[in-house]
Amino acid sequence: MVQSSVLGFPRMGVNRDLKKANEAYWGGKISRDDVLAEGKRLRLAHWKIQKDAGVDIIPSNDFAFYDHVLDHIQMFNAIPERYSKHGLEPIDEYFAMGRGHQKDGIDVPSLEMVKWFDSNYHYVKPTLQDNQTFKLAADPKPVREFLEAKEAGITTRPVLLGPVSFLALGKADRGQSVDPITLLEKLLPVYVELLESLKKAGAETVQIDEPVLVFDLPEKVKAAFKPAYEKLSGSNLPKLVLATYFGDIVHNFDVIASVKHLYALHVDLVRNPEQLQSVLENLGSEQVLSAGVVDGRNIWKTNFKKAIELVETAVQKIGKERVIVATSSSLLHTPHTLDSEKKLPEEVKDWFSFASEKAVEVAVIAKAVTEGPAAVREQIEANAKSMQSRASSARTNNPDVKKRQQEVTPEQHNRKSEFPERYAQQKKHLSLPLFPTTTIGSFPQTKEIRIQRNKFTKGEITAEEYEKFIEKEIDDVIAIQDELDLDVYVHGEPERNDMVQYFGERLDGYVFTTHAWVQSYGSRCVRPPIIVGDISRPAPMTVKESKYAASKSSKPMKGMLTGPITCLRWSFPRDDVHQSVQAQQLALALRDEVVDLEAAGIYVIQVDEPALREGLPLRAGKEREAYLSWAVDSFKLSTAGVNDSTQIHSHFCYSEFQDFFHAIAALDADVLSIENSKSDAKLLKVFVDKAYPRHIGPGVYDIHSPRVPSEQEIKDRVEEMLQYLKPEQLWINPDCGLKTRQWKETKEALSNLVTAAKHFREKH
Ligand code: GLN
Ligand code: ZN
């Protein structure tokens, strides 16, 4: 029979229970035993959900209090001494690495956390020493949790991060120079020991994740697979299911083929269904295929017909016994259950499937293939109806939007003139000094702002009262900017809850959930809006506030928008049209907004694209260039509708442009503000090397910390920047928006910033 399997389940629980328990524990409100017990309760609940859904192969060790990579760091005793030397309880040592520890005379910052592949989940980076050793923890977590499930009557398949990925995703600690992959020999005995214990505990198969196989790997890493997996096979060890996801693995077949004795191979057939044929051809003669056909990264119902066809293709070639129906990746990236959504329109809700529903889907698909479609006729018919409803719904299809997209011309992507001509006009029009000062958009979102917004959402105050409140907030930030004597003002964004949600709520084609949280890192969850259909702008979204602000000051007022790629990336996108189509629809809606802002007298407009970089495909090459091409086009389409005298700004929360500088340059933004205060000013060299002609505001201080930078520090920073940028190119601004700061430090920091700018103005 064809079995069904889930690669991992979200950890938070139905009401973000894990977040609440962790935060209560960190805040000293519940005990260590309490938080551990809550973890146990959640694991059990999640196994039961999957069992009741009819899933044959249920994962264990997918649960983590903070992050699964961090679990491995601790389990292998790859714990830097600065954490281990205090003799903390294991769970406290674990949290210390995840989020830092500042208590009882101990003060250590956290380990570095970075994005997990191209998802919005963040993992803790293994941080290794030159003389690194590894030692398996007593009572290792995967064994403990396997037994815990077994006791509850559920046989699970433990999930481990494979040794090659564990090392390849790691780095040398500060002051160390070890190349992590050279530690493989030392690490393998620990894996062997762990696998032996799992086998003794009764685990027949183990899912071993090697997601780095979707990358273009350095030779050294490729060569590590064969020796590694030779050691990890033997009759005393469980059979291994090697799992890959978030991309195709065709370019690494030689590596996978070199690995003998693999019981099964898991591939992501949602992202790359076209790899199925070559995967089948390259599969070992007895190997099992785990076919990832249910999307672990999005919230759409699986199209049963298509998924069954894919699985059937595999079954015809290798037989039912050798095929497993699976989720494409762990379901970690999907919300817990659709049941919690009480406010979604019924029509739309019928198109969605969250983690608990996806567990049912793998089971149904497996049954359909095993016993024939008649065995699950009802489900298949209902599914076909949902697909039909979504495809033909007026919510998904807007002929006006489609027509407008067909009519987009190449010229619409380009400003009227080249930068020198534009700049000449802008200089006159805006009368900007040398070293102009500005901020990135938001000012502190005070408690009062949140209270009033809440009241308004709950209907406790009228729209008019709320509007008056926002106007007063704008008045205040303008008075403060007057006092500070900044050059280009902002209205402060007090009306915005979140930079994507705010726009999503004003655009047709979006829906919002009440409970669809997904883990971003540690206890932090995000609730992305969902793009369900063609996007259009029924009315201006930001003009009222910007216009009001402009009327209150004679200084140029900067309009503030979230760019098309950021809106797309920080939402759940549609899976029925290409992302480039969705980006273009967003771009057209924003283009109208930009033109309306200009007509309302806003002559500086910033379109933020902090998510541009994270959308970069994982492998360099054609795919990456294709992405950059449509991403750049959508930015240009959204901004190019204005006159030469209107200045377009863009903002990025990172300074690593080295690998896609050509795309940043192609945006043709008049001014770029970028995060730079924590990076080496040397990163700016790329602007010199490529003779970048336009203007740049590299952040002069870090806004993530309440620390106030001194005037001297800012001067020093600017001085460094001037080694790379011409004085007439340089803007003076903070790293990012100020919404998470308090007013006191904000004013002090900006006051120092303005004084520093004036100093350079005099000097040049
Ligand atoms: N304009 C936004 C702000 O100032 C930009 C936020 C961001 O880049 N993440 O808050
Ligand atoms: Zn930013």
C-alpha cells in the first residue's frame, strides 16, 4: 500500500500556546516544570491530530521549544563555552543560546539567527570552534520523544537534521577559523550513537533532513555525503529517509547516487513537480520515493486530481510499496488549523487548508492511490468543487486587472529622463541642502497609538474620532521634526499597524485571518495576509494622511509606501498564477497611489522593499536572474509614473548587495536608504566600484537598540562613508524606521544626527 506521511508539524499549538508558555517562563510567571509540561502536552496533541487524520507516518522530534537546529546544537554538545560554563539547567542553557541570558550576574548575547532557506522561519546557526568536539547528550531528545509517543500508543518516525546540513549551515565562532564541514569525522560517531539508541527504542525508520542538497554546493560539501552516509547505515541502525525540500535536487543527483543504502528519498514536488521523472530514473532499484505533493509552505487546499496524478506516475514506475505520499516540507510554515477561522467568508475558507487539514490531505491522497479513487469519492468530489469554485470565483478573477496588465508597456517602467536631468530638477524643486537629513518613515508607535487603534477596531470610537487622533499624532511629529530641523519630513505612520497588512486591508484581492499564525523565530509568530485574487486598489490608501502632513509644514513631506515585492513576500501568495503576475498587479495599484500622492503635492515618495533580497532563489543562475528581472520591473512600474522633479526613494534593511548589485542599480531610485550602521563601511565600496551615480543614505545608527549614538560617533561614521561616497551623493539617516523606539532616545539620537550633518555641510 501507499503510505502517507507528514515531515513535521507546527509547534505553537492552536492558540500560540507554546509562545505563551515560553514567554511566561521567561518572565518568571510559570515554573520550569510548567513549561516542560506544556511542551509535552503540545507534542501529544499534535501527534493525535495526525493520527486521527489517518496519517501513517507521523514525525517526532519535529517539536522544539525554540528552534530545531538549536536542539541539535545542544544535543551534540556543540555549545560555546560562554553558555556552558555557568552550569545552567539544560532548558535555560538552551534559551540562553536562542535569545541571550541576562540574569543572576550572567550576561551573554544569543547565537546568530538567520533565515531558514527562503522561508520566513529563522534558525540558530551552529557556531563552531577550531578544536570543536561533539558528545551526545544523555537521554537525547529524539529518543525521549520517540518513547513519549510510543507510550501514548503512537509509533513515530523521528526527524533529524542530517550531519552534512548541520555543518554546512553552521559557521566558525568569533575568532575561530574552522571550516565546519571539516568537522564531519568528529560528528559522525555521535550520529551513529544516536541512531543506535533510536533503533533500540524501536524506531524502524528515521527521517534525516539534508535540505542543503537544493543548493549549489561547494565540492567539499558534496564529497562529504558519501563517507557520511556509509557510516550511518548498518543492520544495527534504523533505515534512513533522506529528505530534501524547497527546491529541486537534479543538479545533485551524482551526490545522492553516491550514497548507498538509503531506504528512501524525499523530494519536493510542489516546488518542482518537473523533477519527478528524473528522480524516478535516478532512484536506486529498491529505494522508496517519498513524494512531497502537499504544500508545506502555503495555505491552499491541495488539488487532489493533480497530486494523485503525480503519485500515480511514480506508482506505475516503481509500484505501490515504494511510494509514500508526503507533505512537501515540514508543515512548520503553515498555521495550525482552519477551524479557528470564524470570520473568513465561507467561499474563501473552502479554498484553504492549514496544517491539520493538510494532514488529512496526505491520508486521503494515499488512500485514493492505494484503493482507487472510489474509496474516497466524497472527498475527491468536494475537492474538485473547491478547485472549481476558486478558479471561477469573482474574487479571484478581475477582468479589469487582467486587461490592464495586458496593456502594460515597456515605457511605463522608465522615468521620463535619466538621473542627472531628474536630479537637476529635484534640486531646484525641493531646495535640498548638501547632506540632507531624513528618517525612514515610522516614529515611535506609542502605547497611546495602540490603545486608540484598538478602540477604533473594536468600534469603541468613531472613524472621525480616530482620524482626529491620527491628525494630532501627525501634528506632534511635525513639530518635533521642526524642532530637530530635519530636511525631508515624514508623517510618522501612526495609522499603520503593519507595513504589509495596512496596504493589504486597502486592496481588493486580499483576505485576513484571525488565527493563522506561523512561527518566525523563537516565540515570535507572524500572521501573513493572504492574496486570494487579482489585486486592485479601490481608493487611495495613504493620500489623506500624507496630504494632511504636507499641509502642516513647508519642508518637503515624504510619502511612504510598501513596495510590491515586500507586499508579496510577506503575504501568503496565490499558487494559481505566477508570483510575477501578482507582483505586477501590486505594482499597478501602487503606481496609482504614487501618482495620486504626487498630484496631492507630495514630491518625495519612498517605496520600501526590505523583502527584495529574501525572495532571491536559492541557487544562482537563470532562476535568480528571472526573479530579479520581474522584481525590478515591478518596482519600476510602481514608481515610474511621476515627473522628473519628484524624487523616488527606496529603503532596504540590509547592506549585502554584493551578489545582486546590478538589480539594485536597475531600480533607478533617486535615493536609496540602507541599513549600514552595524556593517563594515567597506560594503559601500561596491557603489564606487560600479560607479553608482545616484544618491544613498547608509544608516548612521542602529535603531534596534535604545542606545543613543553620540554626535562624534555619527561624524566618525559619516567620515568613513565619505571614503566611498561623494559628498553630493550622501544622505544622513538612521538604519530603519523608529516605530519600536521610545521618544526620548529618538529625539536625542536625531538631534545628534542633524548636528553631525550640519557639521559636514559647513566643511564641504
Ligand atoms: N517605512 C517603514 C518604517 O519606517 C520601513 C520599515 C522596514 O523597512 N522594515 O517603519
Ligand atoms: Zn528597514
